Amino acid sequence: MSHILECKDLTKTYGKTPAIDGLSVSVEPGRVVGLLGPKDSGKTTFLKLAAGLLTPDSGEIRIDGVAPGVNTKKFTAFLGGANAFEDWASAGDAFRLYRDFYADFDCEKALSMLSDLGIEHKEKLKEMSRGALEKLGIALTMSRRAKLFLLDEPIGGLDPATRDYVFNTVFANRPDGSTVIITAGSASDVERVLQDAAFISNGRVTLFEDAENLRSERGKSLDAIFREEFKC
């Protein structure tokens, strides 16, 4: 089976500090993968490398067989932790930007999600709470007909009901065959939707396995395994 994402000996260093240190991993298409690790483990840097926002110092990374760049951005949707829009912009402005910029943007799907999540088009981003901004980002990003979704800790500010909507409706209705890689600093936040779990520490993936098999082998939840792997 071909891989939607594959990297070998990937390295990215900031100054003298390696954020990604010889990381190798392969992700099969159609999976929901949790990239799980503590703060400063390399999660965000890895997603930015996959999204083509950073260039590796060494090693290889391929998205559907292609090095990250202009061509892969056509089918890769990235949602970072920071607001990508100007404060003066409204939710409607953000919607129109996605509509005009991304050929695979599904306007009808986005409008439906924004309505379900209670986002008003005239609402200014500078007036939104963290949770509202996360709702907007998720709705716009997941309305693309992408092959690969890269979501950097997207649900930290969401209430439980909204998390249920995201997991039960948004993830369940993503494009057929698409892959989601979602980062989290706690396995408990995302465990119920994961098909694969990748534990990352000091810029390396230390464990990558089918989530159900891992729970069965260890006789524990992913959250309990996470706490063991990263205990102080």
C-alpha cells in the first residue's frame, strides 16, 4: 500500500536545538492518526514540515510521493494553533478567502458547519473567544476536499458538546479516503477517534501502532499508556 505521508531520517534544528531529530514514519491513507507528546516534543514542527511551511535540514519527507510544496498544498489542509487572519477580519471574510483561494473548498459544507457551530458571518475575529476561533478554523479547514488534514491541537478551547460535534459529525463526514493527523498534548482529548497512535518525544516517534491493538496489548487506555511513556 502506498503511503499518504512518509519520511526518513527527518531533521529540523532551531539554532543548536533539534526540534525533529532523525524522525522516520509512514502513514497509510484513510486513517485518523494521533501525534501525541508533551510540550516541545516536536509535534508542531513536524506538521509544519508536512505542510510545506518549513524546510527540513536533512532527511526526506513525501506527501503522496511528492516533496511538500506548491503541489502538495493543493491537497493538504493545515490548521495551525495561531489565528491566520487579521484581527479586523470577520468570519465572513475568512470564509470568502478560503472560497477564493482553495479550489477544493466546499462552500455549502462550510456554511452548514458555521451555522451548526453558531458562528455569525459579521462577527469580528478580534471579538471571538479562543473556542469560537477554533470552531471557525475547524469548519473552514475541514470543508476542503483534501487528501491530508494536518490539525495542530485544534480542540483545546472547545466545550464537550462541540468536541462531540467535531468528532461525530465533522470527522465522520470528511472526504472518502482522506487522512487526518491530529496533535495533542493529552491522549484523553482525542483517544476515541484515533485509529493509529504515534508517540513523539524529543523529535522522534518512539511508538507507532494501531490504537486498538495497542490498547489490547497493554490492557490499558491510550491515556494510561501516554502517562507511562511520558512520566517525569
